[in-house]
Amino acid sequence: MADRHLYPDTPELRARWGAFAWTVENAEKAKVIVARYPEGRQRSAVMPLLDLAQRQVGAETQTQGWLPIPVMEYVAAYLDMPIIRVIEVATFYTMYNLVPVGKFHVQVCGTTPCMLRGSDDLIAACKKRKMPTGGVSEDGLWTFTEVECMGNCASAPMVQINDDNYEDLTAERLDAVLDALARGESPKTGTQEPGRHTVEPAGALSNLTAMVSENHDYRGEW
């Protein structure tokens, strides 16, 4: 599962991120975010502001982004709240990366429904590509994490890569998605099952139609 720990607070880290501040565009976004909350409740904006900060770091590093301690300190100061409260939020929610990640953060669900549908094969496919767990591959492209359920059980097994979900996967289908990303392409998101569009059962939505056709009455007069 995901290993949650803070990246070491070193002089090198301070030199790189100690002067972090919103870009002009993100400064406007931050104002809009904080304004959503009632007076005296501005600290409730900590979650979307951490996400905004992570995305800014990602834009600067050409990765999915993460949260160095100085960046979390900036968010804490922006909201006038203790840094420990910000760290508590960042370490609790796995949507926040606490250590550097690659351009593509490959999060494979290993919970029971996905496991029963072949997530072990997906994990093996990632390891075959030498994706490091909690680290960054030599080419800077990949970080691998095995995660808990992400709510796509009806289209298991699934993988989340950055902001997108890829479902109904096999090792071969995952390889095709990863190859496309490595080439700079945008592979189809969602289900990878041909002919399937959402999470309807295999064969499409046929149960209700079958009930009506067999009973010839949909008003309850069976």
C-alpha cells in the first residue's frame, strides 16, 4: 500500500522550494477558492489549496506534482493556520504526494474486486517496466503505487494515472496505455473493454427490457 512519509527537510530542499509562491494565475485561483468559505472558515480551503500547490509544483517539474515541506508552509501561512494542521491533512489523504513522483503516477488498485479480476497481472506489468514504488524511474516518467479501492469495482481491475482512470484492464491493455503515454499521446480513458461505454453489465442494459418483454406489462400487473 501507499507509504506515507514526509520528504526530508534538507538545505537543498529549502534552496529549491523555500521561495515558493503562487503564480499570477494561481494567486487569482486561490482568492476564488478562499472566497467560497464563510468569514472565519477560510482554513477550510486547505484541501483545494494543497491541490493547487501540488499542481503548481507539477507544472514546474513536469511531473504530477508533490508537496515539499516549504510549499506546505506557504499554504499554512496563506491561511494563517499552524503548519502541523496542514501536514495532518496532506498526510491523511493519498491524493497528495509527499515525495517526488514521475510525470505519470501509476496507482494500481489491489483491493479484493480488482485482485479477483487480475490486478496482480497489472502490478507485474508495472514492475516489469521497473517502475519504482515511492520513487521515480530513471527516465523520469513513472512512479508506481499500489492503493486501496478507488470505487471502480464494476469495471475492475482499474488503474488511476494522474487525473485519469483506466478500467477493465488486462496486462496487455495497460501496456498499450503506458506505451501511448510514453509517446506523448492521450490514450482513451475509462473502460478499455471494446463496445462498453460506462460500467453497464457485459451485454449492455438488458435486464429491465427482458422483464418487460416477458411480462408484457410494466405497471405492476403481473
